[in-house]
Amino acid sequence: MKRETKSLTSIPTTRHDATDPVLQRQIADRAYQLFEMRGHSHGSDVDDWLRAEREVRAAWGRKRTASRPKSVINGRSRPKTPRAA
């Protein structure tokens, strides 16, 4: 019997892994936007990258939290409370 395996790109990640190509592309795009906003002045590439990384990772965190079911808090199921009759 042939066993099928999923490619690594089809497995959703829950961490914001530094090797994630989508994350890296978004950070690079945001860093370039910051460079453009400063009038293309050179010398702040590291600052732009670090700011972009903070912003993109924060946005990914908000997106992940927003998509999490409300019945889960901090990775644990919410305790069931009796309903009033």
C-alpha cells in the first residue's frame, strides 16, 4: 500500500518561523515601504527591517488570535459553567 505524504508547504505552521517564506516576504515588503517613506535615504536598513519584523509578527499574532475559537483560552478549553434553567 502506497503511503501519501504531505509536502512541508501544505502543513500550516503555528509558529512564526524565521524560515517561513511568506513571513520573510511580508517583512521585506514592509521594510521597503519604510525605506520609501523615509524618502529612499540610505543607512537605516537594519532599523527598517527590525521595525518591519515587529509589525508583521504582531499582525500575524493578531490574525492568529482572532481566528482562534472563543472556547479556547491560552491553549486550554474554557471551563463549562452550568446554564440557568
